[in-house]
Amino acid sequence: MTTNEPVPGEEYETLYIRLQQIVEQLETGDLPLARALALYEEGVATAEACQRLLDQAALRVRTLMGDQSPAAAEADV
């Protein structure tokens, strides 16, 4: 694991706040290229971690609902 990778177990909210901070820093446009690239790489890793957490949460919801997706719910009607 590199220093730019999110720590396993961090909450979605913490990762999302960090992603917002990265975006704000990159949007200033006054960063040296090396720093901007490092922030971009961290942002990509953080966004991927956020997406994984969202996917896991969606899977848990589907599991709790008995996999009643909207398409499956309409088929029951």
C-alpha cells in the first residue's frame, strides 16, 4: 500500500471529505505539476474506495430487501 491509498476501514464520509479537499486543491490551478499529479492519483484511489463502499452498501440493501430490485418488484405485480 502506498501512502496515497486510503486506509482500509475508513468510513465513506471521511473518504468523501478528503476527495472534496483534493478537488478544491486541484481546482486552484497553482500547484506544481508533481504535486498536482500526486493529488490526482490520490483522488482516483479515494474515488475508487468510495465507489467500492457504495457498491457494498447497495449490496447490503439488496440483500436485506431480499433482492427486490425495481425490476423484480414490478414482475411481482
